[in-house]
Amino acid sequence: MPLDRKHLIGKEAMLLLLHNENQLPEELRKLGWKFCKGKVGSMDGQKVVAAVETAAKNQGIVKTGLYRETHALYHAIIEAVSGVTRGSNQIGTLLRTVGLQFSIVRGNPYQNKEEGEWIAVALYGTIGAPVKGLEHEAIGLGINHI
Amino acid sequence: MPLDRKHLIGKEAMLLLLHNENQLPEELRKLGWKFCKGKVGSMDGQKVVAAVETAAKNQGIVKTGLYRETHALYHAIIEAVSGVTRGSNQIGTLLRTVGLQFSIVRGNPYQNKEEGEWIAVALYGTIGAPVKGLEHEAIGLGINHI
Amino acid sequence: MPLDRKHLIGKEAMLLLLHNENQLPEELRKLGWKFCKGKVGSMDGQKVVAAVETAAKNQGIVKTGLYRETHALYHAIIEAVSGVTRGSNQIGTLLRTVGLQFSIVRGNPYQNKEEGEWIAVALYGTIGAPVKGLEHEAIGLGINHI
Amino acid sequence: MPLDRKHLIGKEAMLLLLHNENQLPEELRKLGWKFCKGKVGSMDGQKVVAAVETAAKNQGIVKTGLYRETHALYHAIIEAVSGVTRGSNQIGTLLRTVGLQFSIVRGNPYQNKEEGEWIAVALYGTIGAPVKGLEHEAIGLGINHI
Amino acid sequence: MPLDRKHLIGKEAMLLLLHNENQLPEELRKLGWKFCKGKVGSMDGQKVVAAVETAAKNQGIVKTGLYRETHALYHAIIEAVSGVTRGSNQIGTLLRTVGLQFSIVRGNPYQNKEEGEWIAVALYGTIGAPVKGLEHEAIGLGINHI
Amino acid sequence: MPLDRKHLIGKEAMLLLLHNENQLPEELRKLGWKFCKGKVGSMDGQKVVAAVETAAKNQGIVKTGLYRETHALYHAIIEAVSGVTRGSNQIGTLLRTVGLQFSIVRGNPYQNKEEGEWIAVALYGTIGAPVKGLEHEAIGLGINHI
Ligand SMILES: [Mg+2]
Ligand SMILES: [Mg+2]
Ligand SMILES: [Mg+2]
Ligand SMILES: [Mg+2]
Ligand SMILES: [Mg+2]
Ligand SMILES: [Mg+2]
């Protein structure tokens, strides 16, 4: 069974950033979907990964002691970083800096309950030279089963 | 001078897709910003590129005879495809299929008029196995000066 | 809690190929671990992916109707293909051909039961010019939570 | 002429790691095949490369003063790292750490003596978050003429 | 309209390096083409990017305050680095060092005046182990509209 | 011992293309260096690889029956293609076409005779949309021990 067009986890994650929203639509909250948001600016790829991981753990989106969940989150983060860096996953090593907002959403986007929970990591912000204003927007989205 | 926070070309391109909008905000229209939208479903990467290029030319977003503009558009498309494929730029060769909406927006997102025109290509839809329902969402954004 | 040194799912998957074994160690069978094996030779990346997916579904390693499981398997396959192709994920498009055995193993390699099931896809064989003998060995391993 | 099925250099290199062996099969020793093994744990890609290179030079697998041999080894290492990182060749820059055993084997795996010597670099171990236990197995194999 | 066979910007940029020339052909100077040259040796990718960017700005090849031009230059540099590193864009993180000359040329290589200005970044030198002599040549060329 | 500044194999290979030369400098001919040249235009990556391989074999640059030499050549070709495609190694799958000249040079570029023979593959031409004139120059160089 396909995606539920009212439960599009990637779209919701991205809209939290693009609309500067601080809550999910009521229907998704009723279904028990969770999310968190944060910001990170860095030339250092590992700081971007760490910021998203830390937020997800501190806000209870993933269980801290369970590698299974950390693994799902990690690959979703890297997929999102890949969109922002357009494939290279490199930031400071190529003299770029990023200023990003991120959101993490957890829920089941499918009509079939057995599909269980999925996680979406969205990134939106700017990438550019390490000089204020020499930058353009960038977006990334990673989705994984969790 | 930095990006104008009310003229975020990447955000506008993405919102045209996520909101299923068919026009840009009035302020941007007054400034002469142009856009077009379309859809493409394929296992074939070159068809995705061609669909976006063809729409951009047919809708007058880029000048057909000018390589300069085609070049700017092409790299923006490839950057967007990179987000959707999370770096590999491969679709059917890895047994995936995509069902994508795309938008192309042209305008100046910077406060400084001398920054001239830029182009954003946004992709939003699904990627997955070539079987209905075995898919998740994917997003890509490419931005270039034009 | 760490990996259980007697339940190393990647090692087991690789040894099934390197030893030409047709069963898992007794301890793992008692724990309910599942596996299957197969072969595929092709210049076509999508045929490699399809051969592994089809075997996994036909042998009951993953549930056919559940995208969650197909998704876990797919990413494990692509990670394994990445080892064989050393990053490019391209075969025939770069005039190479592969002759591969594959194994798929499903079980929990961690001491902690809550880590649940994981899947390993191992590939071992040759890659080279599409001429008999002009080839060397190649290996790939992909691991995912499922 | 094809690979000699009893002289599979990649398989031998991998089995040295998976079986925790400290010698090659007698037949290969009689043929003058050489090997060495070692371990490296790091978040730093260059330390992984350096550990394998240093071992190969110190153990006499490659000639120190000859770039030809260093070059052959280097590309074999990078191909193996590519399997472990599944294409990105990045470790700490993406907040991952590796704990790897490596083996290096040198010999002629082909039936034809004129194929001369080849080198295989095998990597086996874990990759994951820089936290004990948050990791899964990874494998890489690089093969080159030398 | 096609490239003008006497105004091949990439070829000119490369010949400035390979011939150790310090001026462009007279015809191109008359057309107002600009260029600069420099050298950089490093294990650090960002230093390579910075050296080229700094030279281009200091020599007036691109306008300092205009992101549009910095953006065009940046992507041309990264494309050139991609040739030198053969796709990975990584240097020291994989224990390599580079010793490079670079040239930057700005002009219109097309017959059609409306194609406007383009920029070529050429890199030529060596890449190898961080030990004198353990290196081979490498070349990269990036071209962008500006 | 370092590269011999008068025996730069990569530079010689590139100059054969940029100068449209049909012979190597006399000094290199006396040393027994070999080369060949050719052309290939295609959207199909495997045709580019095949054209270079076929020329090298037909012109006696590499021994046909020896995988060792084919392997050295293959990796040099792929490295050169990587420069032309700036990392992706994809042509038609991303709706690009190439028109390339290639040269292959074989000789020892080092001061030390023991470094033996090396091979350089140079590519120079255009890459762009499959429409005449919508293209820019591209360069690639691959170097390997043989
Ligand atoms: Mg996926
Ligand atoms: Mg950019
Ligand atoms: Mg993983
Ligand atoms: Mg090879
Ligand atoms: Mg281009
Ligand atoms: Mg090399």
C-alpha cells in the first residue's frame, strides 16, 4: 500500500523549516508523530551530523541506548547532508560553510500500519564561502525506516 | 550584501511544489520573477533532465539559443537530481524509479541588484522500487547564477 | 551493548561465499537466523540489484508486501555494490562486467535483544572487462537494520 | 588466461582476517606469496591509509624506495577504504569511527605467469558512531597489479 | 553557435601552465581576455581552493564584492579539483599531497557575443604521498559561465 | 627519485592533443616511448572506454593477451573520464554528450630506471547537451604504472 498523501513525512519535515512552524498538523500529533528542530552553522561536517544527532536524542526522537535507532537516524542525516552538499558530503574541506536549520520527524507515512515508524531529516539554509553574504540556499532530505 | 529574506528563490521553488501552488507571491511577480512547473516519472535519468530542460525552454524561463543559459540550468538540474538520488545521480541503473514534480524559478534573491538573475530547480516526489507503493519521498534543490 | 563476537552477521554472510557453505553455524540456526544465496553475472547494475532482491523475496528473507523490509534490503544491496564497484556503482556504463555470488543473512548480531533484526548482503566474485579472464576479484558488504 | 581458482588473492586476504589466521596456505607460501596483517582504529582517514602503508613497507611487502610499488599499494588501499565507507572515503568528517584489521597479500593469482605480481588489501572490522557499541561491520577489498 | 576554435578558453588556460607562458595570445589580449597564474602546494583541499580564489580576486579576474562571480569561480575550481583528485575531491584526508600550478582565464570562447564571459580554471602539477618523489602528474579543468 | 622534468608523461600526452601533434619529442622517441591518438564522440560512457582500449591494443601500446596491462590501462582511462565528467563518470545517463580526442603515452617519466613503464591517458574535447554548440571544453588525465 502506498504513501498516505496526508502523512507525507518528508514534506512535513521540510514545511516545519520553510514555514518556521513549531508544531506538526493536529492530525499527525494525534497519531503520535514526534518532531524536533534546531540550528547549526559550521564548516565542519561532523558538527552538522552531531548537532542533528544530539537534538534527536535530547528531544527523545530516537532512543539513546539503541544502536538500531541511531543507525537509522545517521543514514537519514547523511542523505540529507548529501542534498545540501550536492553529493560530495564535504563542507570545510572544500572551503564552504553552512548555516542550516534542521527538523527531524518520526511517524508512519504509509497507509499500511505494518510499515511502522520512519524518520525524516530535513535541512534548509545556506551554503557558501566563509564570508557573510557569499552564499546561496541549500536543501536536503533523508528518509529511513526506524 | 546578503540574501533578501523575502526573496529566497530556493524556498519559493520548493513551496510551489509542497503547496501545489501555481503562482509566485505578488511581490516576486512585480519584480519580474518567472517560474514554471511540471512532472516527470521515469527510471531514466536523462528523461528527468530532459523534462526539466524542455519545460524551462518552452515556458521561456531560459533562452533557447543561448548556451550560457542552458549551462546554468543544466548544472542546477544536476544539483537537484543529486539531492533526489543522494549523491549517485543514478536511477534506473540501480533499479530505482522516480515520480517527481519540478519547479524552476528565475529571479534575483539578493539585496544587491548587481547580483543579477539566478535560477532554482526544485524536485519533490518519490523514489523507490519500480513497484507502486514501494517508495519514499525525495527532495532536491539546485541553484545557479544565470 | 556491543556486537556479539559469535554473531557477526557480516562475517557470516561473507564466509558463506568464501567457503562455499550452504548453511549457517548451528548456533545461529537455533537463534532463527535466516539466509539465502545466489549468483548473478551481468554488465547491468539493475540486474545485480534485481537478482538479490528476487532471491531475498523468494526465499522468504524479507516480506514481499512490506516496503519497510524492501527498503532495508535495497540500501544493504547498494552498499554492497558500492564495495564491488569501489564507489561508482557503475558496471556496464563503464564497460565492466561482474560475475558475483551473493548471500543475504538476517538475524540480530548484537548482545542486546532489543537491537532486533539486521540484514547483511555480501557479494563476492569478479569484475573486469567483458572478456573471459580479464578480471580480478571484488567484494562488497552492506548491513542494515530491518 | 583466467584466475587460478586456488590462488584467489582477494579471498586469501579476506580469510586471513575472517579466520584470524597468521599464515597463508602452504601452496601459496611455496609459490613465494607474501603477506602481512595489522590493526588500526581511527576517525581519521589518513591514519588508516598510513597504517596499511607503513605495515606493507616495514614487513617488506612493497619496496620502500620505489614509487611504482607505493602507487600500486595506495590505489589498492583506497579501493578497500571505499568498500568500508561505501563510496564516500570519509570517516571522521562524517562523525564516524572505524576499528579495522587489515591484511595485505602479494602474489600472482592468474594461471599465466606473465601476469606477474598483484597486491590485495583487505579491511574488516566495524564502522559507526564514536561511541562503543554503536557500530556495525564493514568490509573492503582493493586489488591492483604491482 | 559553437565554440570559436581560436578562442578555446580551456585549452588556453591549460597551455599557460604546460608551456610556462606568462601571457595570452595577442588575439585574445585584444579581445580583452584576462588571466592570472599561481602555485599552491598542500595536503589541505581548502588551501587549494583559497589560493585560486585569492589570486582571482587580487588579480582582478573576478569582482570581490559580487557573489555571482565568486560563485562562478568556486564551481569552476571544484570541477578542476575533481580532475586532479579523480572524483573524490579529497587530498590530505586520504594521505595525499598536491603541488599545483593554476591558471584562471576569463573571456568569451563562443562565436556568439551574447554568450558573454566564461571562466576557466586549470590545474597542473603532481599528486602523491607526502614524500618527495612519490608522486605522479595530475590535471584538472573547470569551466563556467560568469 | 623524482619525476624527470623532461619526461613528463602526462604533459606530453596532453600536448599531443592541445597541439594536434602526431609525434613525441625526439628525446622520448629515442627512449622508446610509445603513443597513439584517436577520437570518439558519444553519449555512451562504455563507447568512450572501448575506443581508448581498442586503440591502445590495435596500436600496440598494451599487450592484448595480458590482463595486467589491460588493467593498468582501464584504470587510467577511468581516471581520465573522471576529469571530463568532473567526478560522476556519467555521460548519456545525465543527458550529456562528449566529443573527445584521446592520446595514450607509455614510457618511464622518472629519473630512476627501476620505476619502469607508466601509462598516461589524456582526453580533450567538449561535453554538453546533445545539440551542436551547447557545449564547453573538458579535460581529463589518468596515469598508472604498467
Ligand atoms: Mg531510501
Ligand atoms: Mg553553488
Ligand atoms: Mg550503516
Ligand atoms: Mg581494478
Ligand atoms: Mg558545465
Ligand atoms: Mg595514482
